[in-house]
Amino acid sequence: MLRLGIMGGTFDPIHYGHLVAAEMARTEFALNQVLFVPTGLSPHKKQRRMTDAQIRYHMVEMAIRDNPQFIISSIELERRGPSYTVDTLKELQQIYLQHELFFITGTDALREIFDWHKAEEILTLTRFIAATRPGYGAQEFLTKMALEYPQFMKKIHVLEVPALAISSTDIRSRLAKGQPIRYLLPDEVYNYIQATSPYPSYSQ
């Protein structure tokens, strides 16, 4: 069976942290490809306005175009309503019939999986690759997982990645303050942001 990595997120904007995690997951778990799935309407980030979906999609396209193992899907952008992970996984199962799914996310996001829509069903649909981030260890999550969902422990894999303390939130904050963001994301994405100014009003 083939293996498909799924890298979901708002990518607002995409940066080297996303790309490093995706590439390390691809090599470590022998993934045939990594599919980037930009979020349409995030149910977890209703408190802030996200950049237009097409702009975020375009930035991901630019960031991954030089890696033939990285591909992109607009599946969540085309769906109306909130972008629930469980719905995306079900659709991808029907598209990639010969693939085992591996959902790549940060340990910070995975610690909140118990609050995700239909969390238990999600755990039946995919394996998880939890990429470590500075300040967000996996032990607390794994302990809770072992207590509440011991049957799914074998589906959680922790991936140690280089300590890249980069986040989209920090990049937006830097832009709002007029601070440099170069070398935090691919040059093509950096140049696009400089030319089009999609982040003029962000304060966080």
C-alpha cells in the first residue's frame, strides 16, 4: 500500500517550519507524497480573520513547486462551512484508495485533538505524525491518550525535528510591527508578500 502524508493548516503564511516538518516526515515514514491542504474556514480560529483562502493557497503553491513529492489540494477551499478534519480525511480516503493516510501536524496542535470535531472517528481514519516544536512536548498528550484512547496509541508517532521556532503567528506579528521576516519563509513567498501586502492590518 502507498503512503500519503497530509499536511493541513491555515498556512497564513506558509514558512520553513511547515516545509521542514513535511520533508522529514516524508523521509522518516517513507511517504510517497505529502499533500498540503490549506484550510478553508477554520473552526479553531474563529477569533481572528484569516487571509483570503486563494492567497494562502497561492503561497503554498509557490513554496512547494520545487519539490515533486509535495502536492496541494483545494478540497477544503471548495467545501462550504467549517473545514473539519474528519470530513477531509473521509474525502481523501475515497480519492486515494490505495494509500494509507498519515496526518502531519505539530505537537502543539495535536494536544488539542480531544477538542476536534469527531476526534475518535478521526483516529480511525489516519495515523498521526506529531512534529515536535520548541515549548510543546508530546508527553502530556501521550499520557492523556494512553488513558482515554489506549487502542489508538499505535497510531501516534512523534517526529523530532530541528528546533525551528517559526510560526505563522510570529510572522504576522513581525509584519504588523515592521520587523524583518526574510529567511523565515521561502524567497518566492517573501517576495509575494512584499509585492502584494496581504497582511497590512494584522496585530497578532
